Amino acid sequence: MTANEDRQFPDALAAAMAVRMECIGEDGVDFEPYECFLSADETTDWFRAWTGNT
């Protein structure tokens, strides 16, 4: 298996992510989960963007 081959959530996490909430937080933060994990390359790009660390 390669690092990007199996990106499905474990069953318990998939079940938790399937629950939709009417209102999420009072601070305006929106939470929109993905259907599976991002690839390693995509995750790396996001971490670099969030932290400013190349």
C-alpha cells in the first residue's frame, strides 16, 4: 500500500463526521469535513500554508 492509497476514515470517525449540526459555535467558525483524508502532498501543503513554515 502506498501512502496515498487508503485515505478512508476509520468507521467510528466516519460515523461521527456524518452527523450534521444545525449551528456550529458562536464565533462564526464553520466546520465542513471532507469525505476522506487528504493525500500526504495535500496535507503537507495545508500545514505549510497554515504555519508559514516551508
